[in-house]
Amino acid sequence: DMFFPIDNWFFNKTITGKLNKIEADVYETHTASGHGIAKAFQKKMGAKPLILTIHGVLADEFQKAFKGTPGTLRMKLSKLFMLHLIKQEEETAKKATLIVTVSIYSLLKIVQLYHIDKDKIRVIPNGVDVERFKPLNLSGEEMNDVKKRMGLRDDEKCILYVGNLIPRKGLHLLIDAVKHVSKEMKEVKVVIVGRGPLKNSLIKYAGDKGVIKHFNFLGSVEDEILPKIYNCSDIVVLPSLQEGQGISLLEAQASGKPVIACKVGGIPEIVQHERTGILIEPNHLELARAIEKLLSDEHLREKMGENGRKFVCEKFTWEKCAQKMFDTYMEALNMH
């Protein structure tokens, strides 16, 4: 989010003053936002355990996200803000009683980039509500309404992306891949759900590549319609160049949809290659081949979708992940 660094600064300033009014046995904070809590923590309650949850390691995101970005004033300011947040995240990680992160990949990056002892890190993946994200029996009228919202015709195959429109998400790869795919498959529509600072430049890039007619940028959507959008798609793609885990991949698989994603970060931990989806190198030609393979084989899509639903229900439900988090709270309490 383009305002995250500024929002985070105001949050840290505010929480430092407010924490004196909050009494708890265990304190948990997330990513760089924990810096304000950690500072207040030192003044007030050094004896209470503090758990820091890191979703994506900012130092790792910085290395991947800003590679090759334009040297505009806005981008230079973003880099300065990010460097400041990285320092805050590292300092908070060193002060925390325990660190929770979402993947083994992120654990290794925390150890490597922040020089943290791996014994104080616990891997607890993000969970997904499998009763909300599941295969739905939509009525014909509901299906038509959702497809209309998506800008999707009945004769079009739908490629869905759900996430922020930021550099590390690799959406330029998807645009390049669609240029290749659309030469053979004319009736393809890419539906982009999410917002971010790259929206206008992505629209321009798709226009320059001559494939803007194959894209529909929906922006943010209401929570209640998102499961229906997953159900109305054929495949879900996440072409990220860096990713701690990738919650949209879990939502897609829980919804019974096959996924395509880059073999980066924590993604290989939540997608079973050739069973629940296809993992690729961050390359638009590989992405194009994977898209063509799935869109041309309905039986394969259905089989991968079934496998994905089963996989997520076995390993990534809210209940399973919440129990692991509760166990971590108790562990932190017992350390003090």
C-alpha cells in the first residue's frame, strides 16, 4: 500500500502513548508496526512477553521489490521509508520474546538478514476460512450477476489475480504472458482484484502491449463477493517475485481452483506442483505455457481444484493455525 510507511509512522507514534492504558499477559504485534509497541514496552512492562509476527521479511521484500524500479522522486522516497522500516523491524525482532512467521522461507530470511537465533522463531502459516472459501452452488442468476461485475462473458475463460498492485507482485509478467496466450486463445479475460500504486502504470503497460481488452481492473471488492469471484474464475495466478506465503493461493485452493505461481519465497510450501497447481520460474513464457496448459484441459483443472481443496482443509484451516498460535502464547508466558 502506497501510504503504509506514513501510516506506520503515525501508528507507532500513537501506540507509544496509548499502551500504558492496555493491560495484557502477552503482547503481539505485526511487522514494522511493532516498533512503537516495543519502545513503549521497554518503558512499561519489560517483564511481559512480546510476540512479533512477520508476514513478509521487509529486508527481503526490499531486495526483490525495488530491483529495476524507476528512479523517480516518489520511488526514492519509498526506498528511504522502506530502509527505515527495515531497521525498525530488525530492532523489534531482536527485542521480541518470540517471533512468528508464516513460512520456513521467511524463517531462514529472518535468520540471514536480521541475525536472529532460529530457536526463537515459530513457523505458523496463515489460515483460511474453508467454510467461506469453498466451491459454491451459485444459481444461474447469481452467476450472471457476478460475471457481470467481473466483466466476464460466458464464452471467456477467466484468469484471476487477487492482491495488491505493487512491484513485487510481478504483474508485468502476467501482462506479457497474456500477450503470448491471446495469440492462440482469443477468448481470455484477466480479472484483477486489488488496489495499489501501480494501477495506472499497469493499465498503460497492458495498453502498450495491445492486450488491455483482455484485462479488467476491479479494484477492491466487498468481502461477501470475493468467494463468488473465485468460484467464477477458471484459474488463479500469483506471479509474485517475492512472497512470504501468498494468502490468495490458499483462498483459491480452498475454493477448488487450480493455481499458477512463481517458485519463490514461501509459495512452494503451500502449492503442490502438478497436484494442486503449477509452479514456475518468474518468466512470462513459462507463465504463458502454464496458463495454456490449464485453460485447455478442463479435467486437469477440476482434478487440481479437488486436490487443492483437500490440501488446504488438511493443513491450513483457521482452527489448526489458531491452535498453533495459542500454543505459542502459552510458550511465551512460560518463558517469563
